[in-house]
Amino acid sequence: MIFETLDISGHEQVVFCNNQDAGLKAIIAIHSTVLGPALGGVRMRPYADSQAALTDALRLSRTMTYKNALAGLNVGGGKAVLIGDPATDKTEPIFRGFGRYVDSLGGRYITAEDMGTDVDDMENVYRETEYVVGVHQVHGGSGDPAPFTAYGALQGLMATLNKKFGNEEIGKYSYAVQGLGHIGMELVKLLKERGAKLFVADLNPALVERAVEEYGAEAVKPDDIYDLPVDVFSPCAFEYAINEQTLPRLKAKVICGTANNQMSHVTGVEAAKRGILYAPDYAVNAGGVMNVSLEIDGYNRERAMRLMRNIYHNVGNVFELSEREGITPQYAADRIAEARISAIGKLKLPLGRTAPRFMGHLRGEH
């Protein structure tokens, strides 16, 4: 097995995974192991080229470092990307080959589901390595993390509504939900259960139809989602959906969603000037990684639900620092995360204690 490591953009390690016979072409980016082994999912997308995949892996792995730090987890940040179409290109050899690369890192990186991958894919990864979470319950895992990400986002939303409107009554407000993948649809379900007025958009008409039929949402065209007179805009699709072109179109007073890297810091400053309260994405969408991180020491669902309720307080702390220091919530979230990383880094701890589930692997037992 051959792989190449590079030191890029402050990352500790970047691994290029290639196996032509298996059809595998992937990149693993380890941003930081200061707080512990790098934990982050593997997403599968038909990237235009390897450079686009590398850019995504680098950006997302850095976000995972900050997300995990702000969430108070004892794990660092990493991410992997598989180049391929999840609708047509998934095979057992691809994910087993990827699992072997993960295993070769000896626990520096722990993978999980992400956009374009699911529990079934993790089953194949698990055949080759124990450094994977989000596996099926029969293996002591927690299964699909999407419901937990959505539930955590709900906690962040309540903290944001309370800051902006002085109450947490989700059902009083209207929402434009952009993106109806696993997490976006779960969020729509939770919002509907609380009586919210919903408008939805997705590039997949079948998902929109499901949201309309099952949750009473009103469908809008993908590009029209920005222009609605709603209270909350909820980005749950791809990165940087809010930018210098789309921000001026928003009528919402709150932005709170589950997508990663929803806007740049520059756009965040402009949003604040317009009176829009932005709940930083990695503070809001940490429920999934919180949940799967518990598999490292032995999963307990009740403990996971308690942990995800901390997102309410984490988001509140971000707003408090933002107001006190006169900075945007994005900069406040970064500052809190960086302070924790710096404090733990000074302890000069080793990579982190090995999880019980991984001990047999390290002893050579299978």
C-alpha cells in the first residue's frame, strides 16, 4: 500500500489514497490531533478534479477541529473525501480499500458517515479497521448520526431564537429550509412536530415532494428560497450558500442551519451589519459528531442526548462573547475553540488514550 503525506495549510498530515483495481481515489486530511485522534466523516462527491477534492478536505478538516473543540470533545479534527458519485459509484472494494488506508494511520484518524455515505458504507469500512464510528448498533455503534445532528441543531436554534426574539417557541416562526438530505429532512420533521411554518427547496424534486406530503411544507424553487419573507433561513445543503450575491436577498432575521461553512467571515460581518443573527454552523451542527464520539468509550444513547443539549449553552456562550467583545458570532466561536485548543496543547499530552473498542485491534486481535 502506497500513500503520500504532505504538510499543507497548517495541517498535520494529508494522505492521498489510490487503488486503481478497487476504483478508490480518496484524500484523508488530518488537521489537528492536539485534543485527541482526528475525528471526522468521509463524504463522497463527484468532484470536478483532485484539486477540488483536496480543497474540500482541507477546509472541512479544519472546521472539524474547531467544531470538536467548541463542543468540548476530546478529539481533534480530520476529514476524508471520496471522489465518485454516491448514486452510482459505491462498491464494497472502494470502502474496504478506504478502510485499509484509515487503518494504516494507526488511530490518528477515526472516520464516520458524512454527505454521500451511510451506515452500510461504514459496515464495509469496519471490515478493514476498527477506527470507524457511526457503525451499526450490532457492533456497539449508534447508527445513522443524522437524527442526532438535527436534534442538536434544534438546541442551537432555540438558543438563537431566544437571543434574537426573547423566546424559544419554535412553532411561532417561519423557516426556509435549503437542502433536504438526511439531516435537512430530519430537521424539517422536528420543526413540523413543533408547529413551524415551513418552506423547502432541494435540487431533488422527490425529496421536496416528500417534505410536502409528509410534513406539510410548501415547496419553492431552489433559487427562490433566498427571497422568502421568513423569520429563519436554514442552510442545510452545500457550503457558502450565503455569499455576497445571496445575502442581500435574505429577509430572514436569523440564519441557523446544519450545512458546513455556510458563509465566509467577511459575509458574516455584512450579515451582522444587516441585523441578521447568525448561529455559527459548526456550533449548531455538532450533534452528529458528539453522538458518534461516544462510541469511542462505549456508546450510551441517554448520555448522547444529554451531551447534545449542551449545544444550547455552547451557542449561547458564543453570542455572549460576541456581544461582549463587539465581534461577530463566527469570530467568537473561533476564539472559544482556539482558546481550548491552546490550553490543552500546553499540557503536551500524547495523542490520546486508546478507546476500549480499539484495544483488540492494537493487540492484533480480530
